[in-house]
Amino acid sequence: IPIRAAAPGETPATCPYCGVGCGVLIEHDGTRITGVRGDPAHPANFGRLCTKGSTLHLTAGHDTRLLYPEYRARRGEARTRMGWDAAIDVAAQRFADVIAEHGPDAVAFYISGQLLTEDYYVFNKAMKGLIGSNNVDTNSRLCMSSAVAAYKATLGADAPPCCYEDFDHADTILIAGANPAWAHPVAFRRIEEARARRPGMKIVVVDPRRTDTAAMADLHLAILPGTDVWLFDAMLHVLLRDGLADEAWIAAHTEGFEALRAHVHGVSPAVAAAVCGVAAEDIVTAARWWGEAPAALSLWCQGLNQSTHGTHNGAALIALSLATGKIGRPGCGPFSLTGQPNAMGGREVGGLANLLPAHRDLANPAHRAEVARLWGVDSVPSEPGLTAVELFRAAREGRVKAIWIACTNPAQSMPEQALVHEALAACDFVVLQEAFAGTETAAFADLVLPAAAWGEKEGTVTNSERRISRVRAAVPAPGEARADWRIVCDFARALAPRIGKPQAAAMFAYASAQAIFAEHVASTAGRDLDITGLDYSLLEGEGPQQWPFPAGAAVDGADAAARARLYADGRFATPNGRARFVVPARALTAEKTGVRYPLALTSGRLRDQWHGMSRSGKVARLYGHADEARIELHPQELARRGLVDGDLVKVSSRHGELVLRVAAASALRHGMAFVGMHWGRRALNSAGINLLFGGACDPLSKQPELKHAAVRIEPVELP
Ligand code: SF4
């Protein structure tokens, strides 16, 4: 199988950081990764990499890796080295003991959007097909579940309808709750280039902060936190008032518009301006630029998703595309940017507590029966599993007794961190399947299983534009580390006879990641994401492909053009083919600022760090952009408190407190504060910034409000 555009000694893979999904060529000598370059043949980046991607080889050393399994039989003891066979036996027996005594819903998997699609598939199958519970959820719940719920509510399927090429065709781009300049840099560069080529193009950014993305916008709407729905409703009000809605298209292709029309009738720009804290005329300008543009594209990410009304934030934004018929053609549509490298793949295989493989719904009896047939099991349980926040609450209450955590660090990354720590301490048995040593979660683990990392694993990932890429191993994993899918399958085969299902061991007799992918492919037949035309050979020979890719589809020509954008024919994935308008709740943030906690704290990605820094934190040069955790406030907010840049302050919320250095940032509104999301125990006097955030969730998506906490700051008196 030819390796595209790779020289001898180079192995193609994708970047394991953000959802842009850039192609990377790994330079190596067969045992050691020595360098990286962008893959010129990969359509996500055409050879480009950002600061994080271009330093990936510097993260590949073994110094901070977990090299062999470790176990402790009793809490308080140190873990000691154990062989793989014994480790798998211990894991299986202790899970079996909990299941026997408390039932299958007393165990849970908490996994990660960093896993490959094949890893995700077997985790999901092990919980829902073998154990008989739906308690498998993922850190993708913290970033993308609101977008999933919004797509399904409006367009009928969890399918981002756009592609990166749309940046080149859009006349107006509305970027809401996203800072691609830092979080999706290669995609952002493409937007910048498109604007340079097309001087009339307008960019509108909706963000409480003046981020680097907002700084390049033609119009920055610095709305107050949580007021997004009001803004989008007012924009729709203007579109209707000024005759910029496409009434004929609405009538032909949608339903539910009259209710939304009535809903936005009273939300004039003046009304919304008072709520959002922006000028009414700027709302009018944004609406007109959207309505008058031949092609208009919206991009969104965590700023909308991480909200107690994240689903409605997304639905209200999608309504702008539907009301103007700007979807399904070049430069048009609502386009959620994925945070993690394979949150999309996890969604595709149904690796969340409320989903089933190939976009099937757990709530649908026919879908459960289909999956049971595919897996060769009697049934798939109907009771929804515990979502991320619910899962740790259940563990603290003693309802979940054993938890298996893979490739994520909830002791740092979850909100209501104190509760999460109590939950992990309360569990009878905690397994951590991880590549890197010393994460905050490792302190709670009874059994640690060393996993292979980027550059050592075979599989696939899907990026934000529905493009599936092959990921390849360039070097062997260090020590005794193993591929994630293999660890799960070994565990499942050992567990099956212990829970009275010896014949189910055969469900996990995969010889390779490729065999798992083939089963995943087969499960998609006839579904909206049908990829029955794909296999590893095609992905390796022809390069990454967007879905759907049914059997017989061509990699180029009209088939490729049809895959680039969904819904070009105006038929949507709903039962009657019509897109649905949703009347959004006009809630604000769940947590209110007030006298005790007067500042609205928001968090976000820094340009050069990734998640909890277990990978990017190894690279010295990535600290050049931000060398320590700081809480940013407007300079006048600092002056008012008698603080100067660099002072130490105690930051308190209703959920916890920690000490940080302050930084002056005129990018922030008065009354707001910002902190990078990445900093954990190594940089702080606590396990992580999310200590300050509560666990209030969107009732539809179950995504927590990680973009907002009410806090106060007080000077720290140094001895
Ligand atoms: Fe990696 Fe994202 Fe940077 Fe591309 S833009 S190199 S995927 S971090």
C-alpha cells in the first residue's frame, strides 16, 4: 500500500491535538521519533502545522511515560509493578465482583475524545454489549454534546454539514464562542487567507473577550456571558423585519418557523442590546451582513456549548442558516468546530451514555435491536447511562463502585472537582488506562495500565469536517505499553466468563485495529454516516475521506463534491425531510454574580497548550507564550482593587478556591475574568482551574457550564 507524500523514514498520521485534524508526517528511525512535518497531501492542512503540531516530536520521549502495569490491593499502599496477564485478571475479577454484588450499572467507563475510533468502538461494545449497562461516557461530553443535541434537534442528525473549503467561499463568517486563532490555528489561517483574497468578506466575532480572533474581525460583539440566544434571536428579528429571510425556502424545507417567528417578534435589537451589553446598531449590522451575504457561514465551539443552555445556543445559531436558506451550498451553513482530535469518531461509534453505534439512538427500541443483532447479543439495555457529571456524582453517592478511566484526567478536567475527588476516593476500584505518568487522576488509581500514545498506535480519527484519516504507528510503544483497543479486548475476554457470558469473549477476538474498523464500517450500512465504501486500504491509498462514503462511491468527482456539504438538495435527516426550528429558552448563566462573587470568570484554551498539559507541557518552547497560570482582569478592575500586574490573589468561587497571579488584560470587559483551562497540579496549589467551576448542566445535552463561574479575588498577604 503506497504511503502518500511520505518519504522513506516518514509515517503518515494526524495531529493528536485539536479537531482540525491536520495530517502529520512522522520522521523516525524505526525506534525513535525524531521530527514531524505537515503532510502536504492532507486536505485539512496541506502541509501546515501550528506551534503545537510542529513540536509533537518533542513530546515523544519516554521520560514521563507509564511503562508497565501497577497495582495496589489496598488503598494507602503504593502501587507495585505487575505483569499484564495478572493485571487483566485483577481488573476482570474486581469488575466481576462489583457486577455480581451490585449489578452492571455499578460499573462505568469514562473515556476520551483523544482515543481512536477503534478504541472507542470496543469500549462501547464492552459496556453496552457485554456488561449490560450504558455507563460509558467521555470527556467529549464536556466539549461537544451541546452541538450534537443542537444538530439533532434542528437538522435531524449529528452531522456537521460543512467543510473547510467553505471558508474560501463565504462572504460573511460569524464566529461565535470560539477562538480559532488559538484553538484551531490551521483552520484560522485558512480563514485569514480567504479574507485576504476576498476584500469584501465580513467576519463577525461573538465573544465576551477580545481574543486574537475577535481582534481580526470586522465586527466584534463582546456580549455578556450567557446572552448568546438573545443576540441570535435579535439577529433573526432583523432578518425578518428587513425582508432578509428566505420565506420561500423556509416554507419548502423547514417546519416550526411560525413559533420561532412569534418568539423573536419582541426581541428587537434594542431589547437584546440591553441584555447582551452591546450596541443595538452592531446587532443590526451583524444581521444585515449575514442576510445580505450571498454565502454566510457560522462557526462555533465551547463558548456556546459549555452552557446550561448550550443546545439552544446552537439551535438559535443554526436558525440563522435555516431562516435564510444558507445551508448546503458553498460557503454556507452552521459548522461546529470540534475541540478534540476524535470527538467526532467517538460520536460516530456511539461511545456516549445516550448513543449507539452509527448514530443510532439508545431511546429507539428498533435501534437497540439492530445493535444487539450486529453484536450478536440478546439485547442492549434501554436505560440511559450516566453522563460525565452524573457519573461522578453517582460514584460519590456509592451507586458506581468501579470506574475505568482511559486517556483522560477527570481529577483535573471535570467541574466540581472536590466532588470528583471524593467520588474517586469512594470507589472500590479505579482503573486508569493512560500513557502519561503523574496525572492528577493517577493518585486515585488502584490499577494503572500503560497505553500506547501518538506515533505508536494504529487506527482512524474523524475531524471537524467529517473527514476520516488513517493514523499509523511509526515506532513501538515503550516498555510494556499496549494499544488501547487491545487492553479493552483483553479485559473483555477475561471478564466474559466471570459474569456468566463465556461465549461473549468471542465478541472481542479482534486481531487488529483494522478488524475493529471493518466491524464499525459494517454497522453504518444504510445509516446517515454510511461508510461501507471505506477500508484501511482505501484510506491509505487515496487519503482521508469525508463521510458518508457508501459502497461504490468514488473518491473524487461528483461523489466527492456531494460529500463536501450535506443537505444540498434541501432534504434533512428528519423523518419528514424538513429541518426544524427550535424555540430557544432565553436563560442566562446558571450561576449568578453578586456581592459575594462579583466577577464572571470564563476559561479557555491558550495558544500553545493542550488540555491538562500532560503532552504539551513537556515542551519548553511552548511556555514562551504563557509561562504560568494567571487570572486576567481588565486593568481598571485591578486598579480598583489596588492590585498590579503580577500580584498574587486568592480566587474563590462557590466551589473552591486557589491562588493565582493576576495579569492585566484590556481584552476583557469590566466585571469579567479569564484563566487558561490547562493548568493543573504542577502549576497550581490545587488539581486544576476547574476547581472553580460548578456542575450545572444543560438538561438536553448534559454538558456542564464550564464557561462561567462567579468568583471573587482577594489579595494574598505574603509573610
Ligand atoms: Fe494540530 Fe490543531 Fe495545530 Fe492542526 S491546528 S497542528 S490539528 S493543534
